[in-house]
Amino acid sequence: MGRRIVIGVLILVLVGAGIYLFLLRSPVEAPSAALATVTIECDAWAGVSADGCGAWGDRLLAAGPPSRTFNMEDLERLRLSGAPLGLGACRVAYYLGRDLDRPVWDDETDCGSD
């Protein structure tokens, strides 16, 4: 009986830690080295540090715009989302200064790593 209680408590602690690490933790932000006006933001699911987030975003920025619907000079934020539990593809969203609530472009991308 005591052993079941200990196992139950351990499971609850692990679930709580997982919820904190992946759902409640705030995103990581890093300035872009490729474009000075851009802030790169990686969500908690991405599992990268600030340096890894910046390098991941700078790789995408160096590749140029994914579309001709906007100019890279107008870009203010790049948001990178990791795949939950490593399942599926990662996503990148490009935000312009005139509307930081809606991405001007959203697409799948390679997943960054630290």
C-alpha cells in the first residue's frame, strides 16, 4: 500500500514538471544577428536555449523570404514553434510591425537544435 502511494506521488510530480516545462514556461527570445530589427522567439516546446533560438532563426532569415508577399526589412518578429513531444514538424511564423498579432507567413521548417 505504501509503495503504491509513493509511485502515485512520483507520477504526479513528473506530470507536474512536464506541464511546467512544456506548457507554462515562457518563450525564449533572442535578438537576430542577421537582421537587427528582428526579435526571434522560440516557444517552450522547441526546447532550445536563447543562443540556439537565435542561431535557428538566423539560419532561416539568411535563407531569405519564404514568399514575395512581404519584404524582410519590414519583419519585426520571427516565432519558432517546436513539435509537441518531438512528433511532427516545427513551424515558423513571420510577423510584420504593423500587425504583431497575425503572422504574414506561416510555414513548416526544420527543427532547430542546441
